Amino acid sequence: MTGTTTPDLATYDVVVVNSSAGKDSQAMLDYVAELARAADVMDRVTVVHNDLGETDSGLSVEWPGTADLARKQAEHYGFPLVVTRREKGGLFQQLREERKRFPSSAARWCTSDQKTSQGMRAVTGLCAAWRAERGLRPAEGRPVEVLYCLGIRAEESTARSLKPALEPGAPGSSGRRRITRWMPIHAWSEEDVWARIRESGVPYHPAYDAGMTRLSCSLCVLASRDDLVRACRLRPDLAREYADLEVEIGHRFRADISIADLVKQTTTA
């Protein structure tokens, strides 16, 4: 399976693959590596993982081992990995100390603050490095051409199906860098994704074998109820900490779901 819109990677100075280490990111990475190898630009690719931090007790908000897996997946192809983390605090601290309410499908500040903004910070550093390697000052020369790859698929939601697979001049562009946002697997099905992963032989996260349908945060407001119930069973300590946070900030995890209720359900079942 190939993308419906495939840019020429050789026309970009910097290629960024934004990876959650989940199945879609993993399949995308394998595909981009294939294209980069064919275009002889493997040295232009960097994998970026946006770490979501830990709870106050030190539990990972993401599934345990996610950052390490992102590194192993990047190393498989010989790509460097940049791990970012929001300087003002991870997702749990932002929930408690700043937002005091959980994100929602209508207000996905978790994505914008914890992922997109941090990814753009990584792009800034990579563009600065590209200029430095050529002895250019920040304002000298042409804009750095950046291809920013995201593992978003159309079949995941109506909103995602309406996103353009290739977007030149994407947000984050400036006089110093021109960002083209690309969704290499936008037209792929879930079956295409798993077929690519199986063919690659690269390890995937064990949470999928435990029944999870997505990786993301262990407890994600966009997850299905079944996934949330399963996550509470697999990570009961994290679930209790989220339930306590609901009480502390006076806001339910989701209008239709309380983590506290799920904790009770999973401990009495």
C-alpha cells in the first residue's frame, strides 16, 4: 500500500517523522524509510517522539516503555531520535495546575500543547542545525525545506478524512523555514498498517496484544469505552491517580465517563 500523494523526499532539507511509537506511526516510519532509502536521503530523516511525562507518583502517562520503543524503532532504520517534553510540565501536571479540566474532542489542547508545539520546537532545532552545518546565520539563505510526517489515517474519523494528505506552507512555516505537512498513510486501512508492521519485523508495543486498539495516552479522552476499561485493568495504579485527580479538580474525565466509576467497575468485576 502506498500513499495517494507522495512527495519527492530529495527536495526537502529536513524530514521529520513524528512518532508516538503506536501502530500508525510505526507503519508510517517503515514507509518513509523505504522512500528515503530510494531517494538516497536517509541522512535527512529524524524521528521525533513527544513524551507526555509522568504523574506525581512517577507513573508514565503513556504506556510504559513507549519512548524506549520509539528509540528502538528509529534505530532499526538508522535514524536519530529526538525526545521532547513540555518544559512547563507534562500532561498530568498541566491538567492539575493549569487547565483544571480534562481535554475533549472539541478542545484538544493536549495535542496542541503537549505534541504539536513540542514537535515544532524540535523542527526549530533541526533547522538551526542544518544552517549551522552550512555556516549560515539564522537569517541567511533560503528557508529550510521541512517535510513533517504524521501518522494520521482518514478512516479514523470524519474530521481526519477531510484533512489534506499533503499541505505545503503548513502552520509553523516562516521566513526561515517552509513546512510541508504530509500524512503518508492517510489512505491506508488498519489492515494495511498491520500488514506493513508484520512485513517489517520491527517490534510493536505489547499493549496491542493485551487488547488495546490504540496506544496514545494510557487513558485517552478520545478512546473507546472498551479501551478505557481495559486500560484501567492493565494500569490500576494510574487509573486510581486519575480518579483522584477528577475529585481534586472537580471535573469528570469525560461527560459520559468517569475514571472513578471505571475503577469501581474493574475492581468489582
